Amino acid sequence: MRFRRTPRFHAAYRKLPTEIQSQVNAAFLLFRDSAEHPPFHPSLRIRKMRGYESIWEGHITLSYVFTFHIEHDPKTEETIYVFRNIGKHNIYRSP
């Protein structure tokens, strides 16, 4: 299992308030630990996004969310979680 962040995710993360960045870091530790043995940690409230077949959403807080998709490396058969965007709910317009 590997994780990758898109340039858009990096840029959005840097714009988050410091307090939210700390919460994101803690939430992603939960994500990492639960992704190895699904289901995901319930506090992340992860589900597939409506209208996007391969994109998932998760929650950091009630106001802050993140999106990701899952890839599979054909050579290693490893699962790769690609974090796409993070921010308030307006990111749903461009997940």
C-alpha cells in the first residue's frame, strides 16, 4: 500500500489553517492504519462520491473534506491511494 498526493492536494493543504493541518495529519494516520485492513476508520466517514464512479470522499471535520481515488500498480499489485483535493465542501465541484 502506497500513498500519493497530487500537486493540487499539496497546494490546497498549504492553504489550510495550521489547526486544520494538524487535524489532517491525525486523520491521515487513521486512514493509513485502517486502509491496510478495511473498512476505513468510521470517524473519517469515507464513501464513494455521488456522480463520480472512481472518486471517494472522506471527512477531517464537519467542514473539511478530502477526495481520493485508488490505483493499482500492475507490476507490484500494490494499492495506491491518490489524494486529489482537500478543503471545505466547495471542493466537491472539482474533486
